[in-house]
Amino acid sequence: MGLDFSVVPGFLDTILLGGLWTIAVTVASALLSFFGGILLAVIALYAPLVIRLPFRFFAWLFMGTPLLLQLFLIYFGLVELGIDLPAFVAGVIGLGLHFAVYSSELIQTAIVAVDKGQMEAARTLGLSRGQSLRRIVIPQAVRDVIPPIGNNMIALLKDSALVSVIGVSELTLSSQLAIGRTYRPFEFYATAAVRYYFINLGMEAVLRRIERKTALSR
Amino acid sequence: MSDPHKFLEIRHAQKAYGQLEVLKDISMTVDRGEIVAIIGPSGSGKSTLLRAINDLDPLTSGEVILDGVQVNKDLPHRQYEKHINQMRQQVGMVFQHFNLFPHLSVRDNVTLAPKMLKGISDAEADKLAEQQLAHVGMSERIDYYPSQLSGGQKQRVAIARALAMNPKLMLFDEATSALDPELVEDVNLVMKRLAEEDMTMVIVTHEMDFAASVCDRVLFMDGGVVVEEGPPDVIFKNPTQERTRAFLSKHLSNVQK
Ligand SMILES: Nc1ncnc2c1ncn2[C@@H]1O[C@H](COP(=O)(O)OP(=O)(O)OP(=O)(O)O)[C@@H](O)[C@H]1O
Ligand SMILES: [Mg+2]
């Protein structure tokens, strides 16, 4: 039996919806990982030891264990503690925190690398240390890590397929559902691959835009 | 408080980095409206002294008093931070390498601190930026980013940024020594204009001609002490100390000699 892509259009709804869920999971997790990453970086660099240590442990946990396991823990494990999160929320928290830890490492390095003269100039004007960090140092650090964080976000898009295992009917899971009905795995997985590819292109376009917009500010 | 003499007073300033004594018991005063140049060889402690004035490099011991208020007060950390931020708002500083904020437009470089610290409105801030930039001849560049400016233009924006806080004292640490020679004069003109407007200024410089033509008094530092001080005429033409003479023979241009 040959390939027959004519079955695909019949599942247009499923396909579109799956794509939308993947975009929703990716965007929400990307935002969480971005702002979480900044927060974690500031904590790692400036918080007192009693706060820093638990966060260090948390970072180690998220970097040293499989994302799949983290998703199971958040979605199924937390139920035992009476925390019953919707699959979408659990997925976003898992993906978002996982990538926040990676972003935080990048942002920490970038904060330390911002020219000392920037903090000095801000303090000289009368800004407090916190104000100087917030308005002068961190924005420059964030600007400097846009390219590597962009790469992380593309990795995040690909890893978003993992939330299918906790039942978010995103792109991968919705393809599996269609395959269950048609027994046409190649057609639907290929369609899924094409969709990931286009979302990827979209993300790269957004990134390039941001990079172009911040080009003057270096 | 309104004593025009001793507007800025430094008493027994000492600073050590480990074993290295960088400032050895320096005392000096600056009158209101006075323009003082600090000259001396590299490593003599000029920057350290200047940066002690707004406590960017805290002294090991000694006092800095501005307009009757001690800058480097001994206070608990939180109170001290509040106090020093308050004091720094009154002291403008200009750095050798400009230290403009590259992620902000020229306008925002000038208005960031007044907006954050004085709570002025956007309209007032725009007016302030226009005023201050006109003052340094940078009006047409108001919506540029620092990366689009020449060194001399950056330094003039940096001066406008400092002036936007309406400081009562301006500190310059080799403001022109990172500039291409043809751009130096633009910045010098701005500083001269400030001098004419009776701004009190302390200027660390390697440009003896500029010091001679603009400053009321010159301090020669070497090895962490003030070796000699006086009006430019005396320091440049009839220095009494051998170390001053030796330094000047290397640094005075032919015009001065
Ligand atoms: N953070 C620091 N740690 C250790 N030593 C320092 C530090 N900052 C300055 N010094 C030393 O203090 C001395 C005085 O430095 P300072 O920068 O005040 O000199 P300067 O007169 O401004 O010199 P230049 O003309 O080169 O700018 C130098 O010997 C310098 O190496
Ligand atoms: Mg110096």
C-alpha cells in the first residue's frame, strides 16, 4: 500500500487545533522561562544565602533530571498533595521552569559581563543599586542573551511535544489520535513535522525582528 | 551651610588597597563656583580622590563634606544608601569612557534619572532633554542611540545627562583623554561654558593648556599626596617643588613654556 495524503484534509480541525495548542504551550512556557530566568538569575547573583541555596537545589533538580519525569511529577505527583493542575497548566509550568533554569545561567553570565561603568554611571546619578540593576544592567544583559535564548526557545518548541504524555492534545498527540483512526502514521507524522517546521520559521522570524530592533542599542 | 568657602571640603582623606596606600592624608577645599584642576602622573591617585568625593571609591578614613553635609557619613547600611543616593543627585560625574547607557536613546539617557528620582512628567522630561542637549550642542541627535554618536558627541551627551539632575558640583575624570584630538575642543568648549556659568568643578586632566586657561586653581598630586597647589600662573610658570617641575617639563606644551 502506498502513501495516501488524501486522508489528511479530513482531519483539518484536529490538525489546526493541535498546532494552536503547541503554539499556546510554547508561547506561555517561553514567557514563563524568560521572566523566570531573569528572576532566578537575580536570586542566584544577589539574594542572601538562605534564599539562594534552596533555589540552587531547585535549579539542580531541573537541570539534572529528565523533563519527562518533571512533567509526570507536576501533573500526576502533585495530585497526591492535593494540587490538581489542568494538563495545560502543568505542562507550561514544567516546560517553563525547566527552560527558566537554562535561561537563568545565560542571563547570570550576561549580567556579570555588563561593563562596570554602567552601574557606576547609574549610581553616580543617584539611582539605588536595585534601580540601577532594573533599568540599566539587566536590560543590557537581556539584550545580550537574545540569540542564545532564542535557540533555547526553539529547543523548547521541540520539547513541547513531551506534554502530549500528560494529555495536552497539542500537535503530536492530535496526530496520534488521527493515526489511531486511520492507521496512516507516515502521513500524519509527516504533516506534524511540517507544522513544527513552520512554527519554527515563525519563531526565527520573530527573533530576527527583535535582534534587528535591538541592534542600535549596543 | 552657605559659606562660599569650603563648599567642598576633604579632610584627611586616606585610602589603601591592601598594603598599597593610594591617598595619604589629603586635605583640600573647593569654594563655591571655583574650578579646580587636579594634575599628576599616572597612578598618583587623582581618580581615586575624585571618586571619593561621591563615595564611588569609599575612603579608608577621612571626611568629605559638601555644602555643610558630610557625604561619607557613618550610618547603618540602609540609611546610608538613602543618604548617599541623595548626595549623589547633587554631584554630577563625567567619565573618561562616557558610560552612556547604550540601550537608551540620547533623550532617555538624559531623562532617566530625573524621571525616576524627581518624578517629573513626560512633558517636563522632554523639555528638560531639549534644554540640556541644546546646551551642549546636541539637539539634533536627541533621538539617536549612543552607538550612532562620535566620542565627542557621546561625552557631550554624558555631560548633559549629569547636568539634567541640576547638580551643585561637577566632577570630570579625564573627560577628553579617550577622544580623537579633533573632537577634544567641542567638549572643552562645553566645559568652558559651564565654567562661565559659575558651576563648581573639579577636573582631573592631562591637558595642561586647558587647566591653565579655565581653572582657578591647580593641584599637583604625586604618590598619593598633594605636592603643590596654587593658581595656574604660579603652578605652571613658577612651581616651587622639584617634582612639579619634573612633571611639567614632560607635560607642558610649547605654548605654555
Ligand atoms: N580597585 C583597585 N584595587 C587596587 N588598586 C587600585 C584600585 N584602583 C586603583 N588602584 C591603584 O591606586 C593607584 C592610584 O590609582 P588612580 O586611578 O587613582 O590613579 P590616577 O592618578 O587616576 O592615574 P591615571 O592618570 O592613570 O588615571 C594606582 O596605583 C592604582 O593601581
Ligand atoms: Mg585616573
